[in-house]
Amino acid sequence: MATKVVMEALSPTMEEGRLVKWLKNEGDQVKNGETLAEVETDKAIMELVARGEGVLRKRLLNENDAAPVGQLIAVIAAPDENIDAVVSGAGGAAAAPAAPATASAGATPVPRSPTQSQGEASTPPQDKLGGAAPPAPSPGRSAAPPAPAAAPSGNGGGRMRSSPLARRMASENGLDLQAVQGSGPGGRIIKRDVEAAVASGAVRQQPAAARFVGPGEDYRDAPLTQIRKTIARRLSESIGPIPTFYLTAEFDMERVAEMRAAMAAMGDEFKVSFNDIVLKAVATALAQHPEVNAHWLGDKIRSFNRVHLGMAVAIEEGLITPVIFDADQKRMSEISREARELAKRARERKLKPEEYTGSTFSVSNLGMFGIDQFTAIINPPEVGILAIGTVEDKPVVIDHALAMRKRMRVTMSCDHRVVDGALGARFLQTLRRLIENPLMLVY
């Protein structure tokens, strides 16, 4: 019985995915649990895993193309099984291999990691034809209309015909099969046709995500990545409806610098950064102010007794916020190691969904870029975020005398529905006391 493979929600906030790479070609044998493709979600690159066995009979989505969650992207079936009903039910996808089609249920998502944690969200198994009806799309999400049929290719047919080996070779060589004349039965494109086209320097296709303008052109259009789409949507949800105000304070970092130097002298295992110390201080302050360590849920305010600290990390495609769970309970050295590992895996797009969801408050640090001060946008449903500036030497007056001291400016963005000015100020007072007396963080 045929198995429908659909675009799965591989992260809690994913609404559509971009197919980065097919790992199986049409005609390939597929075993239960094998990886079919790599998919770019709004947060990371994940693996789409088969939950059926047979032959990959049809691929309905091209590499670098996007499809909404729930849309049919492939069919697995027996070699001689008729899948016309499946494909025709996809809204005309039979005439266009790249055309998406609507369906529910699909492959099981697995992060690009050898193990899967118990906290990872489960997903429905692939739908077997003739089984239970697929679930309805979630509210507010409508299926994409079917794409028009593909134009006739160079082989003269209404639908381009090619062997799996030919398609694989064309993909590896960046070759546009529409420009290839087929010499196989019925104009089918086969291996020797691709070899001849590559040797003759036939027109090559460029992935959608890497289109650059030629000399003399005035601009370049770059398609949005999934993470950039999510950033745009999430920030629009934040800065518009949330009544935000800002509190800025400047902290003395002289004792922090002295403590860092003393810890570094004890050995590499004790080395910590300014950011590590700030993360520990923020987590400790949040534990003392649960009203700030909270979520706005529309009809109620949820204050947390555990501190799960989001740490904004810049990656090539945008921004992601991995989470240090129970940060107030961890030693500074533990926070330092975890922060480095999370940042590394974030830049490699290898974070699991449970590693970047569930934060109760977030911190964004641009000090390493020499930024003195900035305001960060709240990540709802959180009610605050702290923006950290650079640590720099400044002249200040101490005991009526001018002195050079290391100083750092912070700006707290506050959701006024939950955090008023006095509450935010008290939180920053606690944070100041901890940072300017950092031995309180290591007792």
C-alpha cells in the first residue's frame, strides 16, 4: 500500500519548509527509518525520515523549493503499484514533478543528531492509503494551490521523462534537464544524454537560494530563508502589539575583570567570558524576581520558578535563541561550557527543537561587535529581554577623583502589561549588585 510523504512540522513554530537536498532518487529502494531528505525549517536543517517501505516512486518537490506543512512532497509504493490516484489527488502534480500538493501526515522528523531526546515532540506516522483520514490543517493555515503543469521539455513531451540515474547526474552537475534532448524510448532522458549535455556545456541551473546578478545590474534579489521568514513574523508580532518601554543602566565591570583574570590564572578550565558572567548574574537576578521571569498568556500571567535563559546567537541566516535550562542553578563554568556548545551547534544549524524553545527570559549581547548600547525586541510570550553592550574603559568620578574604570551599558526592554517601571528598575538594581560584586555569583 502506498505511503504519502508530506512536509512535516519539524519544529514547534514551523509553517513551511525548504527542501535542501533529496537523499533518495526516484526508483531508489526505501526502508522504514531511512532518511529521505534534508529540510530547512525556521530554525535548523532537519532530516525527513521515511515511515514506510518500498520504492520512492515520485518526488513532487524540487531541491531549494519550499512547501507548507502538510503538503504532499513524495510517494513511496511497490514497484508495480498504480499511484495515479495518489498523484492526481495532489492537484495535478502528475504533470509537474516540482508542483506541490495538499495532504496530511508524512515522515517522522529527526534532528541531525545520532540520538533523540525524550523531550522531543512526536509526529504522526505516514498515512497509508485506505487508512484513517488525514487530520485537517491547523486553523489559519490553508493549503497552497497546485502549481501549473510544467512546460514541454526539450524531449518534445508534455511532461519531461527521465531516468532516476539521469536526474541524479543532472542534479550533481547543476544541469537543467529542460535543455536536454532525450534519446531513450519515447524521448526519455537517459545517462548518455546527460553526459553529452555536460560535455557540450549545456545551460546550467542555479539553486534559487544562490541567484546573483550579473555585471552591470543594479540589484540582487535573494529569496527569504525559512529562518528569516520566521524572524520577520515573530518580530512583527512583538514590536507592534506589545506596549514596550526601555530601561538603561551602566554597570561598573572592574571587579568582574579582576575575577576573570584570577580565574584564568587558575587554568583553562576556569576561564570565563564577560558574557558568561552576565548570563549567570541575569539568571540569579531572575530567580529573585519571578515577576520578570514570566510569560504573558493573554488571559493570565505565568511566573516561573525555574529560570530558562534564552541566549541570542547570530547565524548566517539570521538569529536563533538556544536555551540554557535552569541557568540559576548552574555554576559559572557550566554556563560557560553550555553557552559555547549551544552557540557552536546553532551556527552549524544542528540544534534540536527542545534546545531552542522554552525560554522564560532572553539576553542579547552585541558587545563583541563594539556596540555601546542598543534595544532588543521582546520574544513573546516572554515579557522582557536584556540588551548587553560592550565593556570599555571610561573616565568616571570616584570619591571626588577622576579614574578610568571598565563600564558596561545594558538596556532592558519591558512588556508594560506585566513589567512596570518600578519592577524593571528593581530587577536592574539586583542585577547591578550581583555584577558589581561578582563573588556573590560563586558562593
